[in-house]
Amino acid sequence: MPAKRHSKASVAGQDGLLLLQSQALAQEEAAKAKQELLTRFLKDKLAKEQHSSTLNLHKLNVQWQAILREAKAKELRQDIEILSQTFARVMDCKDSVIESLVTDLEEAEEQHARALRSHVHNIDHLLQLQSCRLACLEDGYSAQLSAMQSEFEAERTSILEQHKRESCYLRDMVLTVEQNYSESDHEATLNFQSARDDIKNKSLQEKQYCRLQLSGKTAELWEQFRQAMQSFTAATEHQKIAFEVLKEKDQKSSREIEMQAKKLQKLQDLVAATKGQIVAHLRENEEQNRHLRIEKERAFRQLQELKGKLNQARAKAHGNLARLAVQSGAALSALQQVVEKGQRILQLAEMCRKLETEEEKVLPFYPSSLVEGEQRDAQRVFKETPTEPLAQAMRDYVGLERFWQRFNKAKLEEKALEQERAALRWRNRQLRALLQQYMEGISISQEVLVEPNPLCGVQHKSRGPRDSPRTEGDLVQGHQSATHPNSLLDPVPSSSGTG
């Protein structure tokens, strides 16, 4: 039983949920249908509003085009009147313009030629100064070079003479050494010969001793020895004769050696004296060499100083030349900028000439506001020689008087156009405000109902007290405002007097 009750309760709960869901779906479908109906109504209202705004905008465009046509027709009439008045003087004015342009062109060419001549003269003067300076430097360099060459030649001559003296002294020394070597060689040869003779005598004595000892041993050996002795004596006969000759020469040489020894002693004494003289000369030469080195160092220092001065002069000349090149480059760049500025001015003049009106082409310069007497006084002042620097500088720009006249005229026209533009902006803001008020008056929305409505204001004014005085013009204007809403956009005269 409890299970059946529980199942019934669950079924009842499910039925309740289904009922609630169906009710929610029905409410949602009703809300959707209501929303669709409201959307359709708003779309229809929006389409009507767009149609009415398009129609009103078309009416505004038609009326604005009519106003613009009237203003343009008025401007064209004024232009035609100006052209008809100035057509008779066109040729004369153009001739005067051509003459003034030719005069300006001649003045410009004369100024350009004057500037070019001045520039060429300055360049020639600078080149002349540079050539004179280079000539002076070259003369100084030549004088210094000749002085240094003469000093070098003198020093070279002294060094060569000293070299010759030392070479002669060395040759004498070499000759003396060679003589001493030949004498010592001769003495060594004599010693060798005497030693050889001693050895030979000793060998003979030993031979005799051996002969006495070996005489009794064998006859055959004696016979052999005798035969060998005979052959030896026969073979050494010539040597013996030569020995005798050499012996005599040895005696003569011994006597010569004694004589040469005495001469050698004399030569040694002479060499000692010569060495003392050489030492004295060496001391003198060292002192002279020291003085010469000091002179050479002083001359070298002077040469270094002169080289430093020459390098400084060269560096200064190079700096001046570089400065001159930089200044000439700056002058060229400045002239190039002036040329570019002139070309730009000519281009701007061509562009301005395209934008000139017919009246400006015919009469480019406005007439002077001075009377005839004031003009004569001004011409007299211009012809007088100025004394002040500013007046002298202004005389160089007298040719730009016409330019300043046209520039001032353009400035005045620019200021007038700015004022006219400000007035037109003010007029445009007024028209936009009136148009906004009109559009808000013909459209219906929650914001428009909250804000003050101009139509409601007009109706409220029309419902004023009946005893307020009204003129016929006010009634007519109110009737026109009620019947023609576009009359609110009639032009209001501006303070500057321009439409």
C-alpha cells in the first residue's frame, strides 16, 4: 500500500510539473506574439517616419538649391558687370604688366650679374693670396734647403778629409806590421835552418858512432853501407854545395840580422813616439768629434724645429684651405638654397597666377592711397642718399615694393575670407540648429516629448491672452509658419553682409 501511494504521489507531481511547463510555454508564446505585434507597429511607424523625413529632406534640398542658384546668379551678375567695366582697359594694363615684368627681369639679371662678378672677384683674390703665400713658403723652403745642403757638403768634405788621413795612417800601420812580419818570418827561417844543421850534425855523429860499433860485425854490411855511403855522398854532393852556399848566406844573414835588430830597435823607439803622437792626435780628434757631435745635434734640433714649423705652416695652410673649401661649399649650398627658394617662389607664383581672378589679372596692383603731394614727397625721400645703415639696407629692397603690395593685398583678402568663412560657419550652425528643431518637431519619440517642442511653443504663443495687441503682419507670419514649416529655414542676414 505505501508503494502504491508513493507511485500515485509521483504521478501527481509529474502532472503538476507538466501543467506548469505548459502554462509557462503559453505565457512565453503570448509574450512573443505581443513582442512581434509591437515590433511590427514600430517598424510601420519607423517606415512612416523615414518616408516623411525623406520627403522633407527633398523639399529642403529643392529650396536650398533655389537659394544657391539665386546667390550664384547674383555673383555672376556682379562678375559680368566688373568684366564689362574693365574690358576696355585690359590691353593697356597688360602692357603695363609686361613692362613691369621686363623691368623686374632686367633688375634681377643685373643683380645676378653683379653677384656673379663679386663672387668671381672674391675667388680670384683668394687664389692670388694663396699663390702668393705658396710662393713665399716655397722661397723659404728653397733658402732653408740650400743652407742645409751647404752645411751638409761642408760636413761631408771634412769627414772625407778625416777619412783620408785615417786611411793613410792605417796604410802606414799595415806596412809597418808587414815589415815586422817579414822580419819575424826571416828570423824563424834562420832558426829553422840552424836547428836543421844541429840535427844533421847530431845524425852524423850518431852515424859515425854506429859505424864504429857495426864495423866489426859484418863486411857485407860494411860493403853495403859503403856502397850506400858512396851513393849517398854522390847523391848529396849538390846538397853539400848548396849547404856551403847557404852557410855563407847564413853568415851574411846573421850580420844583416844584427843590423836589422839595431834598425828594429830604432823603429820601435819611433813607433813608441808615433804612438804617443797618435794618442795625442786621438785626444784632439775626440775633442773635435765631440764638438762636431754637439754642433750636429744642435743643427739636428734646429732642423727638427724648422721641420715642425714647416709642418705647422703646412697644417695651418691645409686647415685654411679646408676652411676655405668648407666656406665655399657652404656658400654654394646657400646659393643653391637661394636658387631653390627662387624656383619655389616662381612655382608658387605660377600656381597663384592660375588662381587669380580676371580682375586681378587686369589690375594686379591696387592704386596707392597717398595723394599727389605725398607721393612726390615719398619719391623725393627715396632719391635722397640715406645716412642710416637701416635706410641704406632698405634701398637694396626697393625693387620688392610691387611684391609687398601684392603680398599685402593677398593678406588682406585672406583675412577677409577668414571673416567671411567665420560668418558662413555661424550661418551654417544656425541653419543646422533650425533644421534640427524642424526634424524634432516633425518626429515623435520619448526624448522629443520630454524636451521642449518648437511647435508646441508656437501653439502656446498662439493661445496667449486675447487682449494682447497683434498686427496684421504678425498674424500673416503666424499663418505662414503654421501652413509652411519650411519657412523656418529662410536666410537670416549676417553681420558681415555676405550671403
